[in-house]
Amino acid sequence: MSDVSDLGEWEFVGRRGTDPVRLVPGGVIAATPATRAFAERSGGELRFDFLDDRAVLRMLRLRHRDEVAMFSAGLKIGAPLAIVGFGAAVYWGGVVQYWESGTARIAYASVAAAVVLILLAVYVRTAVAHWGDPVRQNLRARARSYRELAHLARREGADVPARYPHYGPYPFAARFHPEADEAEASEGKGLS
């Protein structure tokens, strides 16, 4: 369901693998003075208009693509790392430790450790590329603030569904980088 063409005009996917969610209009979210003030303050800090429904919808759709990309990258590297690491440990426990030649055991341990370390380095590099990218962090920072705005609106009595917009707070991967080039999101990072 991550394809935008499968979604209705005002729909987005809240979390990977879930059904589409309908955007709550900005007028509903900013109906009280507290939520309007929060939207304006956060919008100024993050250079984003949280009351522009089209901009919010685009941001939430991009956030979904970001989450799918992070999961996919983690799975592509993390699954082989886990399988190879587990297989190397099981093979050591069942076979290699009983080899009579100490040189063969050391050679096996060295090769297995090297392969696991290489996969681990690729996994860490991939994670840093996704989590540490300033453009992606800006997107997450905006999604986090929008989530806080929606929760505030619900507490203030607005008709906002529970857990809307269905994203976590991302406290450590959502720092705003004012110097990041927004054009990079649609050109080089595959988030458009």
C-alpha cells in the first residue's frame, strides 16, 4: 500500500503494513488557541506549515516511504547478518570445536569473525546512512511535531483518531537540520 496511486486523495499510510488513514484537516487540528499556537511555533522552528493540508499530506506520505526504506535496508543486511552469525556459532558449537587441529579451528574462527564483522560494518553503515541523513531527519522531525500537534488537539477536544498519525516519536533520529537541502529529498534520496 505504499504506492501513492493506491491511496485516496487525502489518504496516507500511517505505518508500514497498515491500512490507509484519512488526513485530519488542519482546521480540525488547529481549532483551539493552544493547538494553533503550537502549530505556528513548531512551523516556524521547522520551516513547515502544519496547517497546510497538502503539505502535511505530502510530508506524511514521504514519512511512510522513509519508514519502508529503513525497514527494507535493515532487512536486506540484518537478515543475512543474523543468519551467518547464528550459523557460524552453531557450526562452531556442533562441529568446529571438536576438530583436532588447533590451526583449523583458529582459521575457521578467523574467517567466521571476519565475515560477521564485514556484514556488521555494512549493516552499521546502512543504518547510519538512513538514520543520520539530515534530509530524512528533517522529515522525521516534522512528522514528530505533527504527531505532537495531533495529540495536543485530541487532548483539547478535537475529533482526532487515537494514535493519529500512527508514527512513533523518534526522539533520537528526528533532529532538525536547517542547513539541509530540501531538494535532495526528491532528487537523490528516493523520498519523493
